[in-house]
Amino acid sequence: MGAALHLLRPDYNPLRNFLSEYLVGPFGFLGTASAYLLAATFLMLLIGLRLSVHPSGFLTASCVLIGVMIICVCVCAVFPIDLFPPDGSRPPFTRAGIIHLVSSALLFLSLIALILTLPSAYKRDEEWRLFSQTTLFFGFLFLVSFLGLILVPHHLRGLAERVMSLPVGIWLLLTGLRLRQPPNDQTHDRAFGHCAV
């Protein structure tokens, strides 16, 4: 859907326009649908982690943060952003635009906090311990690209946002693949023995 939106809106410059700006206009329903799909992906991630990773305070905090991210994505879909002028000046913000910006900021902050809590949850689970390094690596890439989004000139902010979304997308894909892997026999036997007792 994201690729289709880029083709359907040639008037938007991917180097300059934010992804959220695709929520506005004649094909905004596609942008809204893609936002809800992202929220559904985060929901599946929350459920998968809750069922697969050993319970801990860090896992609970991570699930709460993912829950906040789900709400933020849905709020961003309901309240579209105000379009930014090509010169990079601030638009006259509407109430919906302000709500969108606040939700986006909360989404980014929750994602940054998730980077800190989730690897600690993984380290408390033998099956997920190695994956904590992968999460930290992609979290570091996200933080670097987030700083890039803040520092780049306005005519490259769209590109910077797309670069920032890449580590998150790859991490989601790798986490989904990791969730699909069956537990090793030793862990399965230990869990079965615990249930039998």
C-alpha cells in the first residue's frame, strides 16, 4: 500500500513529504488502511511476545509500550497531519494536526523506550537471549536515523523518515520470523515437565 501511494501521488516528493502526509488527499483511505495494518502488526507482536518470552517486569513494560504504540498509530490514522508547505515553514496547525503530532512524538518515544526494555526481557529468557543483540543493533540504527531526521534540512525530511522506518521494518520482520520458530526440545521438555508436576 505504501508503494502504491507513492505511485498514486506523484505530486508528493518522497524526499520532502512525510509518510503521514499520504493520509491526506484523494487516496488517504489507503494511507489510513496501512496505518491500521501497522497497528495490527504491533498487536500481533505484543501477543506473540507475551506468549513466547519468559515473563518478567521488563517484558511487561515492553508490552505496555507496544500497547501505547498501537494506540498512537490508530490516533494518527484518525487525526491526519496538516500538510507542510514546500518551503519548510510551519503550517497553520489544526486541532487534528496537533493531535497527530503529539501522537507521533509519543510513538517515537515509546519505540525508543522499547529499545531499552525489550533486550533486557530477552536476556531473561534462554530461548531469546541471543536475539537481544539483534534488537539492540536495530535499536541503535533507529536512534541514529532518528537523530538524522531531526538534523536534516526540510527538503530531505521525507527521505530521513523513510530511512528511519527501515530498521523498524526489518526488526519487525526478523522478530516475526523468530516468533515462528518452534522452541527447542529441551525448553519444551522442561515446560511439559513443569506442567506435569
